Amino acid sequence: MEKEQIPERRKGEDRRGSVVDRRLGLDRRRGPGRRLAHERKSAEEGQMSDDQFEFLMAIDEYKRKNSRPFPTWTEVLDVIKALGYRKVAEPQSLEQTEKEQKPKEVQAPLGTLLD
């Protein structure tokens, strides 16, 4: 019995050339060159602020209690209000909000301990 000849798959064009190199930090879903906001990037990397973690846990609790894997935006707003958040300031554009949330750089001499 002779072995059946199987065509060599490794010959031909390289399909990897069209794939985005993940080491560049670019995500195809966001489009080329678009970066995440600092707070969102930190949250996705597992570094959440206390407010983000509290919100996440409240949403998770709501989903479990109500058997809702995907709550509506109205339900999300209800959870936010249940956490005690109220509208107290005038509305701002999202660009202004992102600028205010960026961490500020601290200039300190080398060897200085920062709190």
C-alpha cells in the first residue's frame, strides 16, 4: 500500500501578512491608531478604580438576582441610581470628560517617594 500524496500546505503565500501585529498595541476592532482612554485601559488590564469596581459588582449582582445576562440601558441606569449617583452638574461633552480623567504627571526629583 502506498501512502496517499497530501499536498504541502506550508508552500504558497503567507496569510499572516494581512493580520495586525498584536505587539503594536492596535486592535482591529477600534481601527488603526485608536487608543483606549487611560481609565478604560486600566480597567481592561484588571486595574480598576474603587468606583469602577463598585459599579461592576452592582451590575453583576443585578444580573444574578434578576436572571438578566444583558440588562437594558434603563436597568443599568436604575443600578447607577441605586448606588446613589445623581445628576448634580451641567452636562459636558465626552471629550471634556476624558480630558479631566487623564492622570496628571507629577514632576519630582529622583529618589523622592510619592504617596
